[in-house]
Amino acid sequence: MWHRCGAQARKVGIVLYMVVERYLAGPGPVYERAAARGRMLPEGLEYVGSWVARDGMDRCFQLMETSEPTLFDVWTERWADLVSFEIVPVITSAEATARHTAG
């Protein structure tokens, strides 16, 4: 079964997460590692999109999805020397509206 969220379909059981990354030593080391090794995501943790703060480029906001939130532990450990993380389960505005009008 699939849910529609905006223009994108998402399997039931898959949860969206907003990940706020704060670069501990600035963006340079993070971009260098990403260029050399990629995102280093474990299988089952999917990158959806990201945005970087204009002022200082010291924070990144990534939208990710998974049915296994424990995979974040694996991924964040790989970056813990360069990045601190805040991981928040989120829903789309359309889903929030539907919940509000249904309840």
C-alpha cells in the first residue's frame, strides 16, 4: 500500500524524518568526506533532499525516510566526529491537514 504526499508516493510503514545537522568544525571537513565517501547511508535509510543554511553554511536540513529508525544510529556514528544531529519524525503539510480535518 502507498500513501500520496504531495507529488511523491510513500510506502506504508516508511516514515519521513527531518535531520538537522550542525557542522562541528565548519562545512569544509563535511564536504571533503562526502566527496570522498558519499553519504555513507546504511541500506534502508534513504536520502530524499537537503537544504543548507545560507549564513555560514554550518547547518544542513535533510529530509530522509526509513521504516527502521535504528538505522540512524549506524549512519550518525559514521559522522559523529564532524556533525551533531537532531532527528525529528515529520509528516507533510497535506498529511497534517488531513489529520486535522478528520479529527
